[in-house]
Amino acid sequence: MMAAALADGETVLENAAREPEVVDLANCLISMGANISGAGSDTITITGVEKLHGAEYRILRIALKAAPFWLPLLQLAVALPCVTQERTFWTQ
């Protein structure tokens, strides 16, 4: 989804994962200006945009376990060094 958000044209992901973390990542990208529809269903459609902008977004508590994996990827893929992670509380 991250790469497709900035790619030319339309990307269709079929048989896509429906986990809350996937929906949350889509919502984060949407808040940054991405054009994504169908998150949470088996078909996600992403229409590429020219650029994404910064946004303030609070990830789902359930998605905190995935944050160490997708947040750095989001920073690299979008090339937004201003993306930060604040007030994160980890529990086991």
C-alpha cells in the first residue's frame, strides 16, 4: 500500500489481508493524502498520488505491536523525515 500510494496509476490488491493493522495503515496513509478504498475488505484499490503530506495520526492500540515494523517502512517509503512516534506505551 505504501509503495502503491505514490506509484503512477491504479493498483488493485486482491485477496488482501483484513486485519485491523492493515486498515489502520490505510487510514494513516489516507490522512497523509493517499487515495485508498476497500481497506478491511478482500480487495483494496489504491490510486497513486503525486506526493503525500505530513499528518498527525494516532494508531490503534492493537496496532502498536506492529508499529516497530511499519512505522520505519512508512518513513522510508514516503520519505517524510518528520514522521515521529510519540507517547507509545508498550505492554506485554
